[in-house]
Amino acid sequence: MAKRDYYEVLGLDKSASAQEIKRAYRKLARQYHPDINQEADAAEKFKEIGEAYEVLSDEQKRAQYDRFGFEGANQFGGGGDFQGGFGDIFDMFFGGGGRRQDPNAPRRGEDYQYVVDLDFMESVTGKTETIELEIEVECDTCMGSGAKPGTKPETCNRCGGSGVETVEQNTVLGRMVNQRPCSQCHGTGKTIKEKCSTCHGSGHVKKKQSVEVKIPAGIDNGQQIRLSGKGGPGVNGGPAGDLYVVIRVRAHEIFDRVDQHISMEMPVTFAQAALGAEIEVPTVHGNVSLKVPAGTQTGSKFRLRGKGMPSLRGGANGDQFVSVIVMTPKHMTDRQKELLREFEEISGESGVEEEHGMFQKMKKFFSH
């Protein structure tokens, strides 16, 4: 498969901001995650999205890519099988390094994901679903500190609260000075001498929580609903993450959905198709009458306007398309057979030839 432009992969213009790049990546990564998306090429698309984000989210790699294309991006470790940069190479040999965040800085909590299964008709009408989650919340005993009540965490005496320690190593390139997470506080910058008996020093406990999700009418399979602040708890006073509810819609026995439209096959008798009839057709909004004109053929398609799926944005409903299937009887009485033979004798090929050019073509073919 030909390599696609990174901006095209993320659905962005070259003028896209860093925030727009991040937002597009997160949306597409969730959509094509192999654990959620069962399409055959989901894993390949997921990898392609990650590769594009790796380059465009880095200012230096992006500048090189904008100027020199894929070759420019590869100079900085992007766009190939190896997904890192020079920093990752040094990490492999010397145990990590580079810029690190303040361990005491507020950090956003993790995003959670939950899958809700719906019947087809529930996706038409929408519903309110109550889901049960087991999430991490701040420990009430220690108020999130992780320390036994009456005590508090202390500044790590090994790293001085920075969360990192400096290590000197002799390498083939000479003496190297490197930083890595503090081996005593594991990068937190703090140590707890007496841990909370409830959370065992983590500052968080798991708790079951009920969350009400309003699923709108017209939602489609694979779409997701974002509940802001319903994810994992923030760290050091940071905001909570979000909860993403992924919708899976079960297939219906007669209705098929394509975007906002619904399609179905409707059987009719030979007499109804030949003579014309008014038949009752099921839709997701209830049964309706459909006039089948005389001479209707198998595969003829009729449109029922406004009988499709509701719009998530509040617009008009989609349409329903009805494909007619003319049923040929398998078991007939002697009288029915007699009448059909009489009909065949009376009709012959005269009317059929005039209306169906295919008969003329077939006669010409066999006459050679």
C-alpha cells in the first residue's frame, strides 16, 4: 500500500496547530484501536495513525517533514519501523534521560473506556443506560496522601524531591552523565514511612460507581460518547480523565443500515408484482403502506422518505429503501398449475419480448 501523507492520515491541513494534531490523533486512535475496531485493516490504520502523530507532534520532525517529506522525517527516527528518536537510542544504552516533568506537578487522570451493546431498535430510539464502573477514587482515610493519618509524606532524601537521580557511567563514547527515575521514591519525589492501611500508600482505592449515560437516537455502531471528568482521578490536584462509552449495535434480522439510511428486502407474490398491489411494509417507525405498480420486477427499489435513522444533529431522518423480491411458488395445486399453463399458452412470448429486450438478445444468440 502506498505511503500516505501524514496530514492526510490525520485528516488535517498543513496549518494545523499542535492541539488540533493531538485532538485528531486521539479521535482516530480510539476509532481504529484493534481491540475495538474489528475491520480487517484496523491494525494497519492504527499503526499508520501512530506513525503520523509521532512525526507531526514533534516540532523538529514536523519541520523536516514539511521541507523534505518522508526522507526528512526519517532523519529524526520517524516514519520507519523504529518509532523513536535519538533520545530513545540513548535510553537503550544508558537507561533513560532527557527532560522530565516535575513529579509534584498536577497531572490529568487516565481516560477510561466502556463498551455498551444495543439492540438495533434501541439505536433508533435512543435510551438512558446506567453502567457500573470500578474506578479509582481518592482514599478517604488519608485524603489521597498515601500516608497513615497523623503523618504525611516526606521529601525524598535521595533525589531532594526532584524525582530523578544522576548516574555517571563509563561508555565507549566516554564518561556519560545520565538521569533516571529515583530508585528510592520511584520518581514521585516523596517517600512514605508509614503507609495508609486502606490504600497501602497509593492514595487511591477502587470503588464501584454508577454512571448514567444518555444514548441519543440515531447513534451508529462504533461511535462513542465522551463523559468529561468521569475517568481516572487526577494526580497532585490535576483534573480527572474522561470516560469514553463505545457503542456496539447488534445486527437486525431484516433491516440494514448505511449511514442514516435503512435498506430491506420485501417479498411479494407473482400476482402482486404482475397486477400491482398495495402492501404493508415494516419500518423502524412502524408499518406503512407501499403501492407496488403492475409489472414490478425482482430488484425494483422503492424509497420511503423520512423512514430511516434519526439524525444525531437534530436534522431530518434518513430514508428507507425497499427492494422487492418476487417469490416463485414452490408447491402448487393441480389447478394452479393448470391456470399457469393456460396463461403461458395465451401469453406466448409476445408482450414479454416487447417489454424485455433481453429475450430478443437471447433468441439472437441461440439462432447462430
